[in-house]
Amino acid sequence: MKRPDVKKRAEKGIIYDNVRKVEKGWRESAVSYTERITQKLRLPPDILAGNPLVHLLGRGSVVVENYKKLIDYQEACIRILTTIGSLYIRGEHLRIVLYTRDEIKIVGRINEVEVKT
């Protein structure tokens, strides 16, 4: 004969296992849903992967999306941490004119954009 507390623990174990299975299924369906939305909207797969997007607008400005943080900010070099490594933007009279959680816009005379992994 099982004690009541042992029976309750066994029931909890079954319930927790079922919750874990549902959570796993939910995560998989959320990923497939996100992929379907990305395909329907014709978005680049880089956005889904969280990779940085760098838009170079001539030699006068650059916009970086999906970055992690700003590492170094000087007039001749700005360094930004991304998921694929450090992004170096070198030039003259560089300054940040837009700085949000999602993107950074840098203006000045841009001579070089380099990624170091």
C-alpha cells in the first residue's frame, strides 16, 4: 500500500513531465510559426537568426540593426558588439545621431567597415 505523499509526488512527476512536453511542443510550433511569417513577409533570414544588418548609405552614414552593445566610441573609430563579432566603423568626424535598443545610426566620413569574429 502506497502512502498518500508518495502518490502525490508520483502524480506531480507525471504532471511536470506533461508540462515539459507541452512547453517543448509550444517552442517548436513558435519557431515554425515565426519561420512561416518570415517567409510570408519575405524578410531576410538574418533577421530571424538575430544577425546584425548593416546598411551603408554612401560614405556619409551607416545604420546597424540587431546589435548587442556599443563597446568603443571615438571620433575616428566606433566599435559595436554583434552576435557574429565586433563591428569596427572607421573614418573621420564620426558621431552617433540615433541610438536605440534596436539600431544605431552613425554619420561622418566613413572609410572602412570591418567585422572581426
